[in-house]
Amino acid sequence: MKPEEKHKHKHKHHKHDRRVISNFKELSDADYFLKNNEFSTWLKDERDTFFSDLSSESARKLFAEFVKDWNNKKLDSKYYDGIVTAPRSSHNWKIKVDVKGDPQRDLF
């Protein structure tokens, strides 16, 4: 075994390995609506699930897992930087934009 292989660990992050994140603020269950874009993105990226497919109870339980990972700084930096829009549903709305930039709904 090579010397550099001896020090490889199965887990990406360790307590002594926490990143410094500017403007970091710990979350609680009360931040459910405040961090919904980040949570919805995490659901899609990590759980391959859309927020709209969950019951309220399931969403709250998964948000608690998200909060734990957030507070332990285990998430990708994009979550801490802020996410403006997030995947909500697997439905394709087919919204078209005309030349003037006005949305036109495809009624099919």
C-alpha cells in the first residue's frame, strides 16, 4: 500500500476538516421557508426527489436532515452562497416567450 493511500478516509468531511464559510449562520427547523430554495435543490441533487412530491410531514423530516448537514458544513458551497431558484416539480410547463419578452402559455 502506498503511503498516501493509508490516510484516505471513507467520509468526505471530518470534524477537524470543517470549512470556513463567510456569513455562516446555523439553521433550525424555523428556517424551513427561508431556506426553501436551498432545500428543494438539495432534495433534487441528493435525494432525486422533487419538493412537490413530498407530504408536509416527509418534507419536514427531510428538512431536519438538511439542517443537520448544513450546520455540520457538509454541503456544497453553492448552498451556503444562496440559491435564487430551485426545482419544484417534474412538470414541464412549456412557457414560451414572444419577441417582446411576454410569457405565453402553451395550452396543450
